[in-house]
Amino acid sequence: MPAVLDRVSALPVILRGRAFERLVKWWLTADPVYAAQLRRVWLWDEWTGRWGPDCGIDLVAEARGGSLWAVQTKAYDRDASVTKAGVDSF
């Protein structure tokens, strides 16, 4: 996985976010812990229940029990820290 992250990090900023969203979608469906909990995962643009082009939600996941999860992804640089303010902005 580190090699894939390196490749995503090397992309121009304008492409990095979309590539990271697709990587997280794949990871949520391939990782045994999340795959056991989730029935489906959509990119925001793929989800038929979306109410606009961009509202801060990057992925929507449907849990096996039917509940929906809103997922926001951030492709931060390796040396960056996630701050409370950054999380609160969601």
C-alpha cells in the first residue's frame, strides 16, 4: 500500500483528491474489517441519493444493516498533521 500512496502523492494536486477517493473506495471494499461491515460503497458522484455536486461528502457507504455512512477523504502530505479544525470543517 505505501507504493500506491506514493504514486497518489506524486500526482498533481488537481488529480490527487479524486485518485485518493477511488483508493479509499477500493480499500473499504477490500479490507476484511470494512468489507464485513459494508454492503456497498459509492463515490459521491455515483450515489443516486446525492443532493448536489459537492457538499463535503466524498463517499457514501451502505452498512450491512442498511444505515448509510458519509465518508470524507483527505489526501494530506505525509508530513502534515490532521487538526481538530480540519476535522470540524466536515
